[in-house]
Amino acid sequence: MRHKKITIASLIILTAVIVVSPDSPLMAKGNIYAVGCIDNYPYEYINDAGIASGFSVELINEIAKELDMNCRVELVPYERFIYLKNNPDADIILGMIRGDPDKEYSFFRTNVKIHFSIFSNSNSVISSINDLHKLKILIAAHENIAHPILNELNKFLKFKSLILNDEVNAFTFLKRKECDAVFMSGPSAREIIENQNLIGVKEIPVNIGFFDYGFGVRKNRYEIYRALTQGYDKVFSNSRYSEIYSKWFIGKSENRFLSETGIYVSAGIFSILIFILFILINSFILRRRIKEKTEELHLSMSELNKTQIQLKESEKRFKRIFNKSPSGLMILNSSGRVILFNEAIVDIFGVENPDEILNLDVLNSPVSTEWFKTRLNNYRNVNLELKFDFEVIRKTGYYSTSKTGMMILGLIIIPVEINSGSPEQGYLCQISDNTKERKLLEEIKHNKRKLELIFESVKDGLWEWNLVTDKVRYNRKFFSFLGYKMESFPDDISTLLGFVHENERDSVKNELYEKVLNGRSFNIEYRMMMSNGKIISMRSRGETIEWDAGLKPLRVIGIQTEITIQRDIYTRINLFNNDQENTNTASLVQYNDNILEGRTILIVDDNYLIYLHISELLKKHKTKSLYASSGIEAIDLVKKRDDISLILLDHYMPELDGVSALREIRKINNSIPVVIQTGQTNESVNDRFFMEGFNGVLGKPVEENLLIETICSILESVFYKKN
């Protein structure tokens, strides 16, 4: 009876081995239809030749080859993949994470594990996985991988999620603070950080673990699942798996290790199958676990080595920055002795033997004061300037120096921890030689005093108007040639206006305020009464010398000169030419009514004040103005607008000069008239401008009557040709 039971058991085992064997006649040759995503590199993707490639594609084809089955692989975009995945004809999906709650497919392992890590900004307070609660986390992985991983994370974390199929640009989102942390493949992230030399990114010291990556086999395809298992074991045992894995994930040295391990494991499996199925299963599981732990240990060792390398590189960078800093840097221990210094310290203090600086007692140096010692003993910040006498250093023999005389020393000392985690206190010292800066400040003060002397000694009346405080500073000459004392009058603009003849006071005030508040220069003539009752003619000339960021005038300076004799001469000349001037004025009135009204003129000049001046002149004739600060802006306006009647174009501008700008404008609009403004006006220069295609030439600074007459004549000519 006992022999019969043993015989029956042996037949059952033999029958099972024959049935599940891929070489068994019971396993008929068939077809496998596998679908995957087109861009899940390096697992499955379309290469540059348009052929399906990647680890999963090569592995499934190799398994099908061992099974003598036909395998059709179709890689499509993710949206199409979702559709084909639900198609009953699909047997296998390439790309599935263990634990994916898919009801249609069962997970089939491929011995590929994806190690994910968490990264955040260096100044982030995130230090553990619990800190991710309710934060915004970016999962940088293909959608086919990201969604199952998101489901796993949501089991123990509640957070806002983003999915990005672009590992390279994941850290851009982190830098822009569009997310709080990035969850992605650890090795890939470290490679990106190293290649792009990213600064300000840290890896959270949390071991998330590994996610198994494999195939998904439709649950009702039991024969295919069993066949895949047998085919996979055969591929794994004949070293083809190692070759495929090495090609896509690891180097040749690891490939040799996997080959030997694969042969050894396969030999063990076949040996154990001869004796007992129970021992085979337990041994296989044990070896798989050992291999997983070995891979984890290998990854941990690799990460540790990378961390050590990065630490050494960081230390080298710190030393380079420390040594090459233009400011002198020293680190002192708690007793005030030097333990580290850079090259600038040697230059600043003229150190002849740098070894003398190490362990030098700064706290009790010959130039230290009691205040300085007390401050350092209490670990307080120090920020001061002091005189450093090299003669004292030489006499006391504090250290050997090549410098002599006195130096103005800038000193900043900050208490710090010398070693991270150590209770020992120390000091970081920043030292600079401020001698030149101090001399420069003294020169500035001296020049300021000289300017004050010039202001008071000039022969004309000077005045400076602060528009912010509305105060006016007058020199003594302003009052002395009128016969008054400076101390008798207030320091505001009413003093100047009070001396103006009462018949001209309002007009002078209006003109002065209008030009000053618009940032324009002024030249105003008026009469004043001296202290002896004599009436004299005066001229005030001046301009704005300071503006704020919005081009609002802040400070104005003016000079007042007596012109009584010149006024008498001009009066006689004006009487002589009165008839001719009336004729010219009548001509301009005709232009105003018929040509200028309602026109739009583009003024192109890099000096905004010139635009303000010309626009005010044109406004009197009911003409609209547009402004462009460069030739490039003018070209853009000509492209966008069709209501520009004429362009006033400056000759010298940055980026694009007036002649170059004209050539580009003519490509867009060949009919619009353009007048150039230049400081160089003579017959040969004007001829060159006309040959370039300009319709007119105006000098700088422009005179109002000539400006209006030139614009009117050009517009009248254009209007005549059109009609």
C-alpha cells in the first residue's frame, strides 16, 4: 500500500512538470498581444528609428522566443494606452507596479525595483515623511507608474499631488515654489542634481522603499501567466535576463555579477526540483529575498559613496571660496585665537610669515580695547572701524609685518559654532582695509566745501530750488547787487518773485512753474526794482539737475544776470523788424488751422525731456504726440498703428541709430514722412540725410518756429500729393 502511494505521488509530480513545461506538447504554440506606453524610458518607448524598444519590450520578446510563441508589442500614447488596456484582446500590459489595484490584470514580476526618494528646498522645514501631510507634492514619473504609486502613498498620507512625466524639469517646479516637495527616482534625481549643479535642494532622509515594476497579465489568461513564468525562469537561467538588465540599467561589472548569480540560482532551482518541490519553493523565495537585500545594500553603499564624494567637493568649494574672498576672513576659537585665515588676511596685514598667524591671540592684541575684549567675552556681535597702527605691531613684536604707518580697519565679528553639533563657541571675522574709502570721504567733504565757496563767490546771482522741501538757497550776490541783505528775506521762491516788477510777476511765476514742474530748462526775462528804486532788466536761466525714478523733477538750479543794456539793443532791433515778423506769424497761423490740427506725430528720442519739450510745443497746435525711447520701439509702433502722420527721429540712439531705424521703417511703410534731429547741421550732412530718404532735417536744440514750419511744409506736401 505504501509503495502504491509513493508511485501515485511521483506520477502526479511528473505530470505537473510535463504540463507546465513550455516544451510540452500540451502547451500549444500561440500568440501574445502586449500593449505599453510610447514614452516610458527606459522600460518601454519608441526609439529614434521608430522601433519599440526598452527593457520590458526586449524581455517580453525574449520570453516569447523561449516559449516559441508569437508576441506582438504595440506602444501608444498614454491616453490610447488606457483604451487598449481595457480592450479584451490585450493579454499583457507593459508597465505595472506591484500593489496596483487593477481589477483586470495580475502583477507579473520582472525583478526590477524602482527606488523613490523625497527632495525639497534646503530652507524647507520638511524633515520626515509626516511633514508632507497636506502639502503639495510633485510625483515625477510616467503616468503609468505615478498613478499606482500615488494610490499607495494615499493609504498613509493625505496631500495635494501633481504628476509630471519629465524628471529633468521637476526641480524647476520646486525652485519656483509651485510644489513643496518632489517624489521621484532617487538615482535619477541625484544624477540630475550633479549634472545641473543644482544648489539649494536637499534629500529628505526617509527610506520610502522600493516599488516592484513588472508586467500585468489579464486575470483570465491563466495559461499565458503559467507560460510566462516558465519562460521567464528559462530566460533568467540562461543569462539572457542579465544581458537585458545590464543593457538598460547597470554596467558591465554588475552584469558579470548578475550572470554568475543567475547561473547559481538557476542551478540550485533545478537541483532542488529533483528532490522535493517544497524545498524548491522555500529556497527560491529565500534567494529572492537575499538578492533584494543585496541590491538594497548595494544601492545604500552607492548612495553613501556619492554622499562622501559630494561632502568632499563641498569642502573643496568652501575652501576655494574662503581663500579667494576679497575680504579678509578669520575664524577664532572661544579664547580668541586664530584657527583659520584666508589669503586676503596676509595681504591686508602685510604678514611676512603666515605661520605666525595661526594660534595668534587676537583678543589680547596690542590694539585691542577693553570694550572690544568685553564684547567678545560676552559673545556679542562687533561692527566697527578702528585705526590699526603698524608701528605698535612692530615695537611689540606681535607678528612680523612688511607694512608701516596707519590703516583704517573695518571689522565685523559674529559669534558662531565652530563645529556643527558642538557646544564650543567661536567667531567669524570679516576684515577690510577702509583706508582708501576714508580718504575718499574726506576728499568728498573737501570738494563740498570748495563748491560752497564757489557758490558764494560767483559774480552772478545763484539760486537752488529743492522741490521736495520747497526751500530755495540763494547766494549773497543775488541780494548784494540789488542793494539788500540776505538775512532779511525767507528761503523760498517767493523771495525771487517778490523782486520781480509787479506788472510781470504773475506771468513770470506761471512760466517758471510750468517749465520747472515739467522738467524743462527755462530762460525768462523780467524787470526788478533795486533798493534805491532803480528798475533794471534781469534774465534767469536754469534747468532741472535731479529727478526721481518716475522722472519727476526734484532739484532746480538757476543763475540770474543783469541784461539792462542788451534789452535796450533788442528793443531797437525788434522795432526795426516788426513788419517782417508779423508776416511770418500770419503764415504760421494758416498752417495751424489746416495742417496740424488732429495729426499724430511720433517723437523718437532716448532723452525723455526732449520729448516733453517738443510735445508741449505741438500741443499748442492741437497735435497729438507719441513717444518711443529707441529705434526698436519706433519700429514696433509703426507696425501696430496706422494713424502716425510724421516721425521726428533722433540721430544718435543706443541699439539702433536714426539712419538704421529709417531703413527698417521704410520696409514697413514707405510713405510716412520722417524728419531727423541732429546736433550736426551743415550742407554736406543735410545732403547725406536727404540721400538716405529723410524728408527733412532739424538741428538740436530745436527752435519752435522752425520746428512748426518744417512739419507744416512736409505735411502740406504729402497732403497735396495724395489729393
